[in-house]
Amino acid sequence: MLSGFIAWPPSDVERWRAAGYRPGRRVADIVQLAAARLPHKTAVIEGNRRLTYAELLGQVDRLAAALGDAGLKALDRVVMQLPNSIEFVVAFLALMRLGAIPVMALRAHRYSEVRHFVEASGAVAYMVPGVFQQFDYRQLAQEIRRDCPALKSVFVLDDALPGQHSLRSLIEQAPTRTGGHVGAQVDPAQLAVMLLSGGTTSLSKLIPRTHDDYVLNARLCAQAADFDENTVFLAVLPLGHNYNLASPGMLGVFDFGGTLVIGRGMDAEHVFPLIQEHGVTVVAAAVPLITQWLNSDVPARHDLRSLRVVQNGGARLAPELRRRIRSQWSATPQEIYGTAEGLINMTRLDDPDNLLFESSGAPVCVDDEIKVVDDDGREVADGELGELLTRGPYTIRGYFNAPEKNLEAFTEDGFYRMGDYVRKRGRYVFAEGRKKDLINRGGEKISCEEVENLIFMHPKVQQVALVAMPDPVFGEKACAFVVAKPGEHLSFEELIAFLKAQRIASFKLPERLELVDQFPTSLVGKIMKRQLRDQIAERMKTEAAR
């Protein structure tokens, strides 16, 4: 096992193995088993391209062998930043087959984040799309490789530069290998993938998931969503995010022999024709998308009789919107509330309306331990507000190589602090807010401290506080309160230009600037952000009323 990974206690592992939670399967085995059972069944569709399970497995095995020939080996870390595509599916599973460990970057990440992922994980390779949506990831990869000597290889989906490997060529031209020996010695207890935390401070932490626990994660979530061979799942959100990857996502679909449809756009004009064309039964979405779709006239122009479930993740969907999913589309809303660190709560499709429309779901595993505690760590009674803590067979015991963060995030007896305020009624959880200093912009988590540290570097800034302001579509957006240095004036345009020069993801940029003379502070000098949040919310309400 890699240094920096904290394993579960052996006694817990044995107990979970006896309960069937450690069947000894690797992530790539999911597709191998499906191909043996349903070789001619369509596994994945993108545009006018489609692969059966047998064809998908063949491409995965060939690419795994080709990546091995290119120098990758088991336990090598690979930062993976590919867009949703068949190539994403093949490359992810090929790394799994080989035993290499993808570090799941998102498309919006730029130099600052990617360099952090490379250095924190010890990555030796980087996978990028080429030029995608007017951004040249090849040049970014060149810069990262220049500044990170341990990064040996760059794999580019399209139009690789000199010194970079063409991923598409490897997929299309790698010779067929016999014997299926690639990755045969990969231990299911080894690390499979590194996901990214939302990041309460600074940059994202790395979440190490093993083959054993990630296969379990996907299966439990797929069971809670009633997936089967007839499931046709539409993926429009990033496949590199835990939600669309394994909660239940792509891996849950493959585990039950369903079909994955990869969408190329998120607006109603792209989504609903695909639902009609392919008989989509489940679509995974988030609050901003669902809000836009419900308010669009596009769905009414399409045949949605196949659509059975609309899943929501990332931020809580209002009860009224859940009711509209049922009334407008005759589909069942399914709330998915959890964390890439482990615990996933889901409403069940046959839940009574009060739970289906109001709750954040119940854990997908009967052996998920959950408790709600007050600020002193004492467990509170059912129905009382507190912080959610959890441990269980697929919840990690520590971030990768982050001992100081682990002391904050985990209790001495192994419970993970979710950082969310909830009320628990029986096994059902009702999420009510965030304890951590994050802004939840439509499911994308923005670390206030990370952005504040960058703003503070501006020569005109004396003090800064980043807070959430309400937004009807995204739920929250970022507002920067700034005290400028004496005699200085900072414009919103100056601030954004400065932050863009720091090369951070665009979703982290503040969307409003408020210049103030001073901040409200507590007796010990701490900025009282709650007052700032209330202030901007009231100001926006007044502006909207004019």
C-alpha cells in the first residue's frame, strides 16, 4: 500500500468481508463481468458512436496494455482531466485495469490546482483533451511538466504536441493482446482512484479510494436507485466527479449491465432530445439544471415516457421543485446527499412523500454508522440540529498524505466529520446547512480561505472576506467584501482580472464586490461573516424590489 494511505482497522475489514462488503473485486472487473454476461448489450453511447460491453472491454484491455508499454505501471498516479466522452470511459477503466491510480481533476481546473494535484499525489503522468472549449490543455500540460520534474508523461486526446502521447491513437491502434494478463495482480485492497475534496481551506485534499470500497460504493448506490439491465442513464455532469462516477453514476450502470448515454450539453435543448431518442430512464442532475429544465418549454415537446427518475446531487433540491418533477414529467425525484470521502444518503423511490420531498435520504448501507453531535462532540437527540459524523465500509479513514488535515477531519475513533449541520430522524437525514466555510455554487464547492488568500495578495486590498450570497439558480454565489488600503479604490473588473492572472478555476471567481470601511468583528477580533451574509442578502432583496 502507498505511504500516506490510512487503512481501515483489520478487525473492521474482516467483519465487512464476512458481511459481503469485500468481495475482492477490482473496478475494472465490473465491465469484465458485464461483458461475460452481456457481450452484445450496448454499454455506452455518445452521439452516433456506441460500444457493446465486449467492444468496451476490448478497448480497455488494449489501452491498458499500451499504457503499460508507454511506461505506466501499477500504483503510478495519473492526473486525469478528460471531458465526458467514450475516451474518458475507456481511459479511466484502462488505468483501473493496469492498477494505475487516476487523480480526478475537473475540466475547470487550471495551473494552480493541477500543479497541486501533481505534487500532492506524486503523479508521473497527466491526461488532457487537447484544445477543448477554446482552452489549450496541451500548453497547460507543457507548463506543468516543466515545473514538476517528476511528471514524465503527457497523454493528449487530440492533436498531441511533440513529446506528448496521442491517447486516441493508443486506443485505436494498440494491438489486441491475448491472455488478459494486464492488471491481473492488482490487489482489490489497493488504491484505485483519488477523488478531490471540496476543500475547507486552501486547495483540495486527495481522497484515496480502494477498489474494494469503490466497487461497494457504486453497487450500494445503484441498488438504492433500483438500477438493472434496463437502466439507461444519461450523464451530463462531469464523469470525473464522484456523483456521476460511482454514486451511482457510470460504475453503477455498468455493474448492473445498463447503458450509459453521454450528453454533450446541459441545457434542455440538448438533454430532452437524448431522453426521447435513447429511452433514458435516469438522469443525474443538480439544482441549477433542474431549475432551468423545469422552467423550459422544451421538455413538453418531447416524449418522456421512458424517464423514471431524476436524481439531484451537490446541493439540496427544494421540496417544491421535487414535486414539479413528478407533476410535470411523471418522474420520481431522488435526492442524493453525501461526500466523496464515503457516506452516501439517498431517498428511495418508494419512500412516502414526506421523505421523498423533504429529506436528504438515508445511508445506502445498513452498516454505515451515522451520528449527529453538538459543538462539544456530544451526540444529540433525534430531530435536534448538529454536525453529521460517519464511518463505515466505504468511508475513508484519512486523506492521502495529510496528517494535519486528518486531525481536524476525523475523530480519534475513526468518524469522519461531514462539516454539515443536519437533523436525523431515524436513519433519514435532513441537511440544513454547512459548518465548513464553503460556498456551494450549484454543487461546486468554493473554499473561502483559498480565494481570500489570493485576493489578499492584491496591492490595494487591506482586508477581505468572501461570503455566500443567495442566488435563485445556483443557490449561492461568492461575494467579496473588501476593505481597501487608505487612498485606494478597487473596482470589480480589477479584482477579476487579478484573480484570473492567478489562474484559478472560473467557478471560484467572486461575482460581486462590496467595498466597506470596516468589518463587523467579535470581541476577539474575528470577522463576523454571518452579519456580512445577512447584509448582502438584504441588499440584494432591496435591489430586486426596486
